[in-house]
Amino acid sequence: MATTSMAVRAFLLLLLVFLSLANLTLSLYEDQVGLVDWHQQYIGKVKDAVFHTQKSGRKRVVVSTEENVIASLDLRHGEIFWRHVLGSNDVVDGIDIALGKYVITLSSEGSILRAWNLPDGQMVWQSFIDGSGASKSLLTVPTNLIVNKENLILVFGKGSLHAVSGIDGEVLWTKDFAAESLEVKHIIQPVGSEAIYVLGFVGSSQFDAYQINPKNGEILKHNSAALSGGYSGEAILASSDILVTLDASRSKLVGISFQDGELNLQQTSISNILGDSSGTPVLLSSKLPGMFSVKLDGGVTLIKVTVEAKLEVMDKISSVVAISDAIPLTEGQQAFALVQHGDGKIHLTVKLSHDLSGDLLKESIVMDNQRGMVHKVFINSYIRTDRSNGFRALIVMEDHSLLLLQQGAIVWSREDGLASIVDVLTSELPVEKEGVSVAKVEENLFEWLKGHLLKLKGTLMLASADDVAAIQERRLKSSEKSKLTRDHNGFRKLLIVLTKAGKLFALHTGYGQVVWSLLLPNLRKSECEFPTGLNIYQWQVPHHHAMDEDPSILIVGRCGQSSDAPGVLSIVDAYTGTEINSMDLVHSISQVIPLPFTDTTEQRLHLLIDGNQHAYLYPRTSEAIDIFQREFSNIYWYSVETKNGIIKGHVLKSNCIQEVVDNYCFESRDIWSIVFPSDSEKIIATVTRKPNEVVHTQAKVIAAEEDLMYKYISKNLLFVATVAPKGSGAIGTATPEESWLTVYLIDTVTGRILHRMTHHGAQGPVHAVFSENWVVYHYFNLRAHRYEMSVIEIYDQSRADNKDVWKLILGKHNLTSPISSYSRPEVVTKSQSYFFTYSVKAIDVTLTAKGITSKQLLVGTIGDQVLALDKRFLDPRRSVNPTPAEKEEGIIPLTDSLPIIPQSYVTHALRVEGLRGIVTVPAKLESTTLVFVYGVDLFFTQLAPSRTYDSLTDDFSYALLLITIVALIAAIFVTWILSEKKELREKWR
């Protein structure tokens, strides 16, 4: 018996060890980051760039972007050395390098000046620039302006000129120009002069030049000159003492000489220089010594300016799309670059500014046509081994991508258009056909054994640092994640994103790699001015039996900046990225309504609403119109006029009455409207349920009361938040007595207000999410000086009779009775408010395939991280002392604040800079939801709100399981042998 008990103890010990090691897999270790998630860093479309290529130290380029990012990039590989995302309200106005070691940035309309340490990006100093007026901001960092051992930085902002110390950021002096209403265009220090020149315009007909003492800001001389032909708004500094502008009619070039403060104007007709043309001339902003460039009829003319401000044509070049600023080479020589397109290539030419007859460099580079046209070019020179000048060019493309060209090749490229995503859609990957695999893996037996040995060493904590690195590399290179086919768990999908540049990207959820990209041709047409991509919608989703058909998506855009601009439609294959069809619309697009109807080809019907509330049906087919006519009376929609404070409900009326008969155009009529008084309420947020959300059950069991409540589930519910007009500004601009927040739940079919609640002393911004029968919203409490989150749950009392079991048995229930929005619902609401620590940028909720798994709120915090918050913390039934029945139900004791658990950050220690949106997508596995977070950065992960109860984790140790089974079998076998021997000995006795 002693031997048997010893074997049993050994068995239990092995089982305990296995279970304890298996439980460890529920935690997330450092080497597990990146297995189910990925993080990509971007900077956005580059506005300005400054090279720093000294012999000592790393070669880099410092850039500022349209996403308000300041970054230092490695010139060798394009990687980010450091970066700072300043935020949407801190727009970068200018960037330069001072003293060879500081990056100087001007932002927030000229009100904030900062110095960053060039090697590591640490802030050295920050100065706040005050002024009495609003104006354009300018930053000038003179190379040789030293006053009392201080290197001056000149800043014009808020209507004033400021001289700032480059060493510590101290404002040395200020000169106010607000009273003069001067629109400053340039601040310069001419060669050989100790004075500073401030050049600008007063109104549209007067030019002013101020000569200022750099030591104290005193005005030494001021001259004005009237412009008889007016001023177009463009002014280029052609040399250190000559400025060129266009008159108001853009028919004359005006050269203004301001040497020694004396003004001399020379007017030259455009036709005399460039000949007759029907186009509109535009002055290019490139800084070229002694000359300037004019763009007209697709060509660029380089014009030299003489000492007397006379103009002379130097060269005419066709098909030029971008010209760089000039850079110094040797003493007295400067060079600039120009870029042309042709034959699927970009042609880069570098010329000397004083001699345009020859080319210092002429290269042609094959370019992907999906990148579009070149928008900007910046060049930098270096010394080759033969002591000649070499050049590298940094180019910004139409799709916002950034490339470095050198020696006729693309050294590196960055897809920085992904920093400006405007909409996201997911698509399934194709089904893997039998015998065909897109990503095939072939490993021999040795590699297989080596991999499992490494995994076993890692499980037993015997792996060295090299072994851990090898394990991580094997995990990341796992072919299963990067396959371009569906998996049975539904983890592999395509994330199709639309960027501000009008480009589509299909990202694989495995590692975030770009599967295909498409710069929408419809938005690139010459007749499409100010193209804007708006939204993406599912167009055609074939059923699983239609293997030979690819799903397609609908992209809605607009040609123009106003909401009345005509719309454009593109239909794109979701698997290949090829454009199937495109349409230029004659009407505007203010709203797109995907209808729950499909035709025989699985194309979904869509209603496009224009600015006049006319509805247009797409696709424009006879089958679609037949389906639409059958459901004509059941189609309702609503519109929100935020500025006017009006919400309206609409239905279809009849076909449009137009000169040209259009059977797919329908007029609408208003059936209800809600007008919020402009003196007391202003709409700041509206939210509805996601159309693809699945509700597992409508019943909610109240165990404590032995009761059953039915959720009020309606896709027609609209959450509206309004705030008092005085409270619509930034936090702190109104007192608690002046601001209040009112929330509504409105049925969008009838316009009936189902619930209304007011939070006194509260204001926005409001971020909300609507799921099932509850809505959670975030706002600021002025009385408590803290942020709050509130929850409202709505239940249907009209189904209370269904609680009787006998009625269910006898069939006297109303579960099968039709539900109509016109039947007055008997609803009851429950609500509760909690303090929340952070300001919020975005909020969403997890979605799963069947809606069984517990919900989690995904909160995008002000720190650009995503926090997963269990919905149970926002249960309105929480109480200070829950009963045992409530505890059994899962009710958490009430606290005044929502907990912030560090382990609940979905993004771990990473930051999604400039976070703007969170998208959740259900996987086929019920326990798991896929989460995509976008901003300047991108982040993707898998989330299991109730843990992976329906599957084993990816890092489950099969090797340890095998060892445990073998050990158990061995223990049983040894125990049996010992037992047999013992029994034999007892028999011999």
C-alpha cells in the first residue's frame, strides 16, 4: 500500500505541475507581445523637411507633417529616430535647425516656439508667444544674426514680431504690428546688412517694408508703396532685396525692390513674358536665388530677376510637377531639383541656379503608378569618393507616401498615407481550395524537432537569451498568420482602409502587411477639384457556395470641398484591388443608407441622399428597382442638422419630377421633426447601434428579484446629446450654472422620445457607444471637476406577460406578435453615473459572432492607449452592499469611480499616437473579437473578454502535455509492476 500511495502522490504532483504551468499561459509575457497583435508607426504627409548630414553623427532628415508630427528619420533606412505628435490643435507652422544641434518648431498659429535636442528629440526649451491680433505665422532662423552673444530666432505671430534667444528661448524684444493691419509675407536679413527687413501688405493695394534694428526691435525705416493693380495674395522672395507678386487680375508680374529700404516697383505683363495663354498663372513657393518660377498651362517657366527688378525668361520646362528649394554647393554656387513625369517613371533633374544649360544630375526612376504624382521634393548634397557632388532627393507623393531617391534608385519608402485613415471596413479572405495554398510551409523533420525542443525549453524556463530570440522569430514567421486564405477561427481577414489622400489599402490582420493598394482613379481626374474620400461600404458579399466570385466594396467620394459638390462612386474588388466600375454623379451625397436587401447577384441595395433630400437607388438595375418597390413603404431614415439643432424623419414619396426622367430618383417627405431651442440646447453627439451587432438573447434574468426583464432591442433607436450654448466651448469656458448636458433616446421611425435625462453642471465633449439595449457616454462634470461615464439601460415592459410559464406552455404569449415602432412601447430605464479618470478620444464595444460573450468597453484615452473596461463595472444595478443573489449574478459592489487596471490596457505599453478611432470585428470563434485602432499609428490585436473558453491558446504547450501523459503512463506502469511484485511476495508468505 505504501508503494501505491507513493505512486499516487507522484501522479498528483505531476498533474499539479502541469496545471500550474498551463495556467501561466493566461498571462502575457514580454516575448508574447506581437503574437496576436501588431503596431505600426507613421508620421503623415510631409510638409517641410530639413536635412542634417554632418560628417559626425547619424545622417538624418527632420520633417514636419500635416498630422502635426515632428520626426527625425534615418537617411539610410527611413526609420524613425524620434518623433513628437503635437495634437490636432497644435498645428506645426514652421521648422528649422539652429546652432547645429536644436530643432526649432513654431506651432499653434505662431503662439508656441519649441527647441528640441537634435540627437534624441528631448525638449530643450519652450516659449509662449503673445500678441494682440491674429495673423499668419512665420519662423526665420538666420545663420549669422548674433546680438550680445545671443543667436536670434525671429518669429512673427499674433500680429507681432518677436526676437527669441536660440539658447534658452527667452523673448528678447517684441514689436507689435497689429495696429498697422500688416499681413507679413517675409522676414529676412539681406546679405551684408545688419538690419532685419519685415515685408508685407496692408489690404490688397499697399506694400510696406520695415527696416528694424535686431538689437532692440526699433524701426529704423518704414516705406510704403501703392499697388495700382492690387495684390493676388502670393509673394515670392526672388533675391535678398527683390520681392515678386502677381496683381489682383493675375495678368501682371510686379517686382518690388526694397534695397536699403527704398521701394521701386516694376510691372510686367504676363503675356509679354510667357505669351498668350488661357490658363491662370501661379507663383511657385520654391526658394531660388535670383529667380522665381511660374506655373502656367502645365508647364513651368523660370524667370530671372535683375538688379533693377526687371524680368528675364531663363527656361521653359513642360510637365514639371515639383521644384525644390535651392541648396548651397560650393561658395557662390547653388543647385535645385525639378521633377517630371513620363512613361511610368519620374525624371529627376538637378541644375545649377546660375547656369540652366547643363544638368548636374539627370535620373529616371520607375515608379508605382498607385503612388500618383509627386507633390513635393527636397534635395540634399553629399561628396562622392571622386570628390564630385552627389544628390539625394526626398519626395512626397500624391498618396502621402515618402521616398528617398539616390543614384537612380529608391533607397527606401514609407506608406505614411496610413496616418490619415478616414474609414475602415473588413472583408473575408478567400477560402483555401483543396491542394492549393497561397502561403505554403515546408519544414523537414529536423526543423520540426528543433522547433518543439526550443518550445519545450521555453516552457521549462531553461531557454537562453538566444533560444528566446529564436522562439520569438519562429512565432513571428509562422506561415499560418500570413496566409492569404481564411482560417477556421476567422482570425485572418482583410482590413480595407480609406485614407485622406483617396487611396485604398488592404491590410492583412496577420502582421499588418499591405496586400494591395489602389489610388482611386475617379478622384484623380483633372475635372475633379479637391477630391475627398468619404466612406466605404459593402457592395457585394457572395455566399460561401459562390467560390468563383470575389466580394466587392463601394467607395463614396466627393469632388469639391462643400457638401453640395457632386459625388463619385467606385466599386473595387476586395481580393485584388482592381476597380470594377466607377460613376461620376450629377448630384451631391449627404448621406448613404445601406438597405437590408440584395439582388440575385448578392449586390446590396443602397440609397444615396443628396442635399435636397432626394433619394437615388444604386445599383441602377431593373431587378434592384423591383425589389425596392416591394419595400417602398417600409423605408425610413433620419437626418441631423447639427448647426440648426433639428432632427428630421423621412420617408419616400414618389419619383423625382425632373426634366430628364430618372426612375431611380425619388422625392421624400418629412414625417416628424424635433427642434432643439437654439438658446438652450446645441447638438454635440449622435450615436446608433451597429447594424452588424448580434444579440444572443433579449431576456435578462434578475436573480436577486427572481424576475425576468426583456431588453428593448431596436435598430431604430438614436442617442442624442445636447449641451447648453455656453457649455459648447472648451472645458472651463462656462460655469456649472451656465452649462448642462441633456441626453435623449429617440425612435427614428416615429420621432418619439423614449427617454430624456439632464446632467446639470456638465458639458462636452461627449463620446458614446450604443449596444443592445444600453448606451454608455463620457462627459465632463464641472461641479466635481472630473470626467464621468454614465450608462442607460432600456427595457420593454410590454412583454412582461411572457414571464408566466403556463402561458408559454399553452401558447398564450405574445412572443410571435409583430413588433412595430408605431405601437407605443412601455419602456423602463435604469441609469447610473461613475467618475472616470481620463479624457476620452474614442469609445467602442466588443462584438462577437453570436453575442454570447460578455461585453467590454474599449476606451481610447487621452494618453493614446486603449483600455478594456468590463461592462459589469457600468451596470446601473450596482449597489454598495449587493445581496448574495446579486453577487452570484455577478453584480460588483458600487464605487464612485471606475477602476483603471493596468493589465487591462489592450495596447500594453504601446501608444497609438493621434488615436482617432477603434473598430471591433467578430471572429468566427465566439470568445474572440478583433480590435483595430487607428490614428497616426495603427494597432491590431485579438481580444477575449471572457477568456478563450472555446479553444486552446496559441502558446499552449503540447510538448508539456505529451510529457505529462508519458509520465503518467510510466507511473501507472511502474505502480502496476510494484503492485504485482508486492502481491507475489505476500502470496509466498
